[in-house]
Amino acid sequence: YRGHRVTWNLVQAAVDTAAARIAKSRTRVRILTFGGVWKQQRQAEMLTRWLDGLYHEQRYYDDTAEPGFMDAAIFDGGIPKIIGTRDGIQLERVLPFELLVDKSEGMSAEGRCGRPRNAYQVAVLPRDAVEEAYGTSEELRETIRTADNAPDSEIRGDVIQVIEGWHVTPKGDGRRIVAVSSGMLADEPWPYRRLPFAKRFVYGSLPAGYWGQGMVARLVPIQLE
């Protein structure tokens, strides 16, 4: 075929290589003391073991860390979410396009360090799963049942759009809301001074803004040459 050439997918090769060499390494979190007595050192050792157990139970490396690295390379950041449940702590991967952070948040020092004060997560979830999580009363169950199907969703089935939002303050008197198209599912105080997200995975930092720059965005000019 004259005039045509075989194009090597440089971007995919670079992302796969970086993931294989970096994301596969399972870094262990250790709690250490500085000049602590034996009791404090023992507590630090037990806390380290507890973290090991949490990571193993939640399959953190397989289900959150490695996919989060891929999200940071392909998109503009990987977002691990920390959820407190009745059964303990749950770690969850959040897709980058689900999380909305206003550009003005990224202009502040807190936003540039990954600590914006306001954020929204827009997720498409099965209706029965939402009812199981938030349907604690007949009124809430009716709100979930009457919610519109998710707009422009490519997911087949009975799915609805769920919006979860947070506002944090330095004093710990923030707010958390959960809403669907037919009404509010939760509106409660948020006593924490940070959003429920661990430090985001960022492949390349930018001078301003909450998000970083992915490997794909950096390699596209070379791919197109």
C-alpha cells in the first residue's frame, strides 16, 4: 500500500510499560516512631499490621492502586476514595470523569495540593444498589424508585444518576449531600477537614489546577509526528 505506513502505538506501549514497571511494585506503608518508648513502638507495629490487613482485605493494589495509576496515565489523575461503612473502611476507585472540581478550586494553594473544599461525584449506579445503600425509609425508597433513568447512559438496565457532593471547612463544619433526579437522599454534616479521597495519583503535575497531565496527553504530539 503506497502512501501508507504502519503506525506504532507509542502511547499504549509507554503506558503499558510504565504500569508494568511502576504500578506492579507494592509499596508497604509502615508506621514508625521517633524516640518512642517500647509501648509506642509496639502500637506502631500493630498499626502497620492492621494496614497490611486492610490493604489485603480491600484488594487495594489490584483493585485501586494499579487501576488508579492507569487512570493517571490515560486521563489526568487517579482517585482512590475512602468510605466509612458499618463494617469498617472501604477503599474504592473513582473514575476521573466522575469527579467534578471547579477550576477556581485549583487556583488556591489547597486545591493545587489536591485538597479542594468542594467536589461532586456523579456516578451511574443500578437502582437496586442505590436503594440498598440509601433506602432506610419508605420515603427514601420512593424517591429512588421515581428517579429518572440516567441520561445519555450507555449502560443498559435500570440505572440512575447519583450525585454526591461535599463542602469542607478548616473548622470541620462542612456538609455532605447525596441526590438523585427526584430528590435528596442524604443531607448531613461533614465533620472532617478533607474530602473522602486519598492523595490522587498524578503522572505529571501542572503549575495550577486540581488535575495533573497524563502520559497520553504528553505523548500525543510525538505519536502524531
